[in-house]
Amino acid sequence: MDIKRRQGPGPGVPPKRIRGGLWDEDEPSQFEESLAQLEETEDENRLQEAEEELQLPPEGTAGGQFSTADIDPRWLRPNLRALDPSTEPLIFQQLEIDHYVGSAVPLPGGPPVSRNSVPILRAFGVTDEGFSICCHIHGFAPYFYTPAPPGFGAEHLSDLQRELNAAISRDQRGGKELSGPAVLAMELCSRESMFGYHGHGPSPFLRIILALPRLVAPARRLLEQGIRVPGLGTPSFAPYEANVDFEIRFMVDADIVGCNWLELPAGKYVQRTEKKATLCQLEVDVLWSDVISHPPEGQWQRIAPLRVLSFDIECAGRKGIFPEPERDPVIQICSLGLRWGEPEPFLRLALTLRPCAPILGARVQSYEREEDLLQAWANFILAMDPDVITGYNIQNFDLPYLISRAQTLKVERFPFLGRVIGLRSNIRDSSFQSRQVGRRESKVVSMVGRVQMDMLQVLLREYKLRSYTLNAVSFHFLGEQKEDVQHSIITDLQNGNEQTRRRLAVYCLKDAFLPLRLLERLMVLVNNVEMARVTGVPLGYLLSRGQQVKVVSQLLRQAMRQGLLMPVVKTEGGEDYTGATVIESSGPAGPLKALYYDVPIATLDFSSLYPSIMMAHNLCYTTLLRPGAAQKLGLKPDEFIRTPTGDEFVKSSVRKGLLPQILENLLSARKRAKAELAQETDPLRRQVLDGRQLALKVSANSVYGFTGAQVGKLPCLEISQVSLWDANGWLGY
């Protein structure tokens, strides 16, 4: 919708040709011709059927229901075949992982079913055949660590568990879901803090296993305040890894990365045929220990046939007033659907308020009542069942407007757009702040099980442009523009006749088509899938969270292999890091526009500058020495380095740092991806490999920023400062 983005076309964008009048019958636009060509291509072998469809009357569907007769069979997912869980494994690509609190179910080889509420992880995904699936993963419980106090032994475990349970109960933060003990178990283990080189190896730690993820915070707080332990007084316990998201904790322990392929072995999972909780075609339950995670390599790098929906809405606003859902109606909703891997959209649908003339290449459905229009689109969403929903500014306008408008009109069955049965799609305000993008206020519409990729938000985050209007970015990246309809005449077009509403529908379809093309051209979906795989976080985290969670995920995975733990650091705003010197292309008189040299001038770029410095000097949390520690530990001068800032780090001959190991893995994986890319000929696989090498590059460069972020999970200025000093030194400053 143009009125929701009122800015001009933007610099460098030629003005759109304006038709002479409201009722002009101009030649078909290039977009209309493209739609017609798509129709011809699809219907070569079904001309008779197509002609009958185009002769359908434009009147609205009776009762406002998007009935089976209104749905083209090509819009639906393939029919689910019979599945035998006892003999067939189930393999799918997971897109999203979240959790909920519910009741346990009996599973093969599983423990006795608890009567208490338990956390259940939920993985939404797609199989190779295109079936949608929801996998309920059971048996994984939240936990964190704390160093055992001096003198603490196995005989103290039961006393501490009892005292902590009582303290959480008194804290009255258990809530109605907690019907059993808060602390399920407590065990002694040997681990080592990753912060600093101590030279003494592992020491005793406690692993505290809790009933629900939300109990981690009160348990951590109470332990920090001090818990009485008979015979040891009331020691305070420092938390380790108590600020790790439950989904990340599970994915690290199960060696699952974002968007990878999971396999449920035959005989290990149970299929739900009754009492399903979601709208997915397949719904299964499995123990977390039985899930097989396939690393995204070789054949497991492929992407499932995901269903992508792009949509746009039009509203009949009042002159000079921005549309308000309490007063201004939704008059059109246009949608395009794409199966990932196919060249063209398989679905082109225009839902209109009041009759609209047919559009060759698109299905037109008209309704006399706005309530029926809204409910028809909600029913369409459930029938089409998209995995990814995109558009332009859908996060802050289209989706919130639709939900608010349906609430105003009391369309009670509209706001159930996600995949969980009976779960409303709600609107909430959100704020996001990072050094990269600053602070942004936005809205979040919950659609559990579906990934939202708002192209406006993607462009704001990833690109620096002079204008972010849909017209400007489409011209910049695609060389295309919106249809030539001014927002000031949208209401007049709606109040006109079938032909003027058709003109508006073509405009709305183009506004849904352009974000889909941007998604493909900029490889947004592929790049985010590969970033999720490289960093190990769910796809949704990349779109709604900052940079730090990606590094934390990689750090936890590497640390777990070496028995190291990440401490919880209380951060405060303070001194921050800066970047390396950037050579500006300007002189005393201003920007240098043109220079002539009669001898060749070579310019050099340092490949992976910050990662190279961190690897060369073994800079890491695990190699940092406290002041005076080198002498106390008896380290020889050739076993550690002293930086210009006075900080000391042990060399790799003493201990190889975690961060250098992560960086080496990322950069070597990037070299392999680029080598494969050079040999690959398949266009889709080339996209995946190109997205992967880019994700690996970005991830390697973000590690330095993670150490310098003062309001972060694990800031360490000693690392970021020496990296900066060395970068400027290597550049000659």
C-alpha cells in the first residue's frame, strides 16, 4: 500500500508516469503482461479449464468463507501419504525451534510420564516431499552451573537441593504451572571457567537442573544472595551459563544448528493422529536423545521446498489522514505464493471488497462485506500454509492493521494466523538496540510456526540506502517500479467501478510481487538459512535479535567440547571499543573526485583483519592472564605475550584459545565453500554456497565486536583493545 510509505520516490528514481485521469483505459502495464504470460505458461495443457475459471462471476463468495471450491488445488500442499513410524524414519528441515509448557506423553524408551507440567521443545519444519511438520521434543530440562564452595561434597547435595527448593517456593515465583519440585536434580562435575588462564585445570562445579526454564532466573538470584548449607554456613554461589536461552541450550547439547535437517529414527517417535495441537500435516513426539542432527554438509546442505507468501493490503483512507484501523476499511488484500526452488509464483490471488474485473494471470475473489474479506484471507492463510511470510513493512503496518481492523469489526475467527490451534496472533510493541543499527521501535505480530521476513526491516538492517521506499529500493536492486497509482486516488478508485478496482488490484499485486523479487534477488532467505546454520541459532533469532547471540552459540559449542563454562557477567555501560582507522578519500580542499598518476598505484586490502590478529596472537578469554599471574604460574617469557596496553595472554603452545579455534573453523569452512562454489554449476546450489561463504565471513568478523560490546554477555576490552592497536599497527598508523 502506497499511503503507508508516503515519502517521494527517492534520489535517482525516475518519476512514475501518471495516467491522464481516474477513468483512463491505458495499455496494459508491463507487470500485467507478465501476469498474463505466467497464466499462459501454467495453463498450456489446461486451456479449457482456464477459460471456465475466467468466466466466473466477480461477486463475493457466499457467507465470506474461503471454501474448498474457491481454492485452486495447486495452492495446497501435497496430500500426506501414509507413514509407518515403526519402520520408517522421519527426516525434515527444521526452520523454527521454540518451547512451551505442557504435559508429558509416553514415548518408546522414555521415563515414566510425570504428572507435573514439563517444558517441551517444538520444531517446525518441512520434509523433502513438502509436508509441513511439527515435532514435539521431550525430556530436556533447563540447567546451569555454579562453582562448588570450599568443603562441598556429595553429602551436601540433598541439603542444598532441599534448601533451594524451599527458597524458590517462598519466593512465590513458581506460578500455577509448578505443581512439583522446582529443582529436579543437582550433581557434582568437573569444569573450568573460560574467563582467564589459571593453570590449575578443572575444579568442582554444581549442575543444577530445574523443572521449568523460567525458574532459572529466581534460582540464580537466590543462589547469588546465599543459600544455607548445613556445615558450610550460607555461601554465595556465582552463576555460570544461567543467561543462556532454553532453545540455545538444547540446540548446543543436541548438536543442532539452525535450519539443519533432523532425523527421527524408526521406532523412536510417535505420530499424533488425534488431538493434534497444530495445523501441520505431520505432528510427532520424540525424546530429545533420539533426535539425529545432520551437519549442513553435502546432501544436507539442500533447502526443502519451502512455501513463501508475499502480500500487501490497500485501505480506503480519508483525504490527508493516515489510515486508522478503527475507522478506515481494508479494501484489497493481494497475495503471491512461491515454492522455493521454482522460478515463478504458483499462486496469485486478489481479494477485493466489491466486484472487480478479472485479471489475466491472477485469481480474483470479491466480497460485499469487509468482514467476509478479512475472514476469507485468514482462511486462505490456513489453506495455503506458508512457511515464510514476506512483504514490505508488514511488521509495522499490514499485519497489525489487519488484526486491529478485524478486532474493530468483531471478526472473531480472524486472528489465528499461526500454526498452533487456538493460539491468537497478538500485537506487541518491541524495541531493538544494537551498535550496528541503533535503537528501533517496532511492532511484533506473533505467528507461531511461520517465519516473518519483512523486506523493509531486512533492508534497514543490511543496506545503507538514500531512500527506503518500495519504489526506490525496487528501482535500485531490480530496475523495476511500482504501478503508477497515486495514494491520493486509491479511495476514488475503490468507489468507482469494476475496472477502476481492477486497476487498484493490479497495483496491489505489484506491491506484493516486488518484495518477493527482492527476497530472491538479494538472497535474503538463503543467506539467513546459511547464517542460522553457521552460527547455530534458530532462524527467528537472526531476524529479531542482535549479533551477540550468534557468537554466544558458537562459544558455547566450542566450550562444551573442552569442559569450559561461560560465566554470567554483570555489565554496565562504560568505556567502549572503536574500530580501526579508516582511510578517507578526501584532502584539504574536500573530497578527492579525480586523481591522475603517471605511475601505477597498488591498493591492498587485508583479508579478515581482526580475525587474523586474534588468531596470530592467540587472543581469547581462555588465554588472558590476570596481572602478575605469569610470574605466579612460572611461565617462561616465550610462553606468553605482553600487549602495548599491558595485558598478557598465553601463547598457543600453552593453551589454544577458544576464539582462535572458532575463527579458524569459520575461515577454513569459508575457503571450502568458495572452492565448492567455483566448481558448482547448479544455480540453486550456487545460491546456497554463496550464502554460506558470506555467512561465514560475517560471523568471523563479528567475534571481535562481541568482545568489545560493554553491554553484552561476555565483554573483554583487553581483547578488543589489543586487536584495535594491532590493526592500526599493521595498517601503518
